[in-house]
Amino acid sequence: MSDKLTLNIGGMTCNHCKMKVEKALKTLDGVQDVQINLEAGQADVSYDGSKISESDLKAVVGDAGYEVK
């Protein structure tokens, strides 16, 4: 069973941005799937909540240079 979270992300303007955020999230142990909607500025993340937390997900997006709203 996995947890799901939708992150609202500011600053994504192109496919490179989308790929950068997706790659950053997928580096975390416990992230199972990432679907990014560039137009909506959202990332839907499926993850194992016993391995990582919501704050871990937000931190890695911030470290990649984008703002989690």
C-alpha cells in the first residue's frame, strides 16, 4: 500500500523543469511513482510513508530549485 500526495510546485516552465523535478523525487528511496502535470504545476507522488515523509518530498523539490506552494 502506498501513500499519495499532490504537490503544487512553482517555477516549472518547460519539459526540462518537469524532468528535473521528476528525477529529484525519484532519487528518494520509497518513491514509487511520479506523475507531473506541467500546465497545472503539480506533481502526483506515490510513495511508501514508512520510508519517507511529506517533508522529505517537499525538501527535495526545494533542493532542485523549485518552490512547493
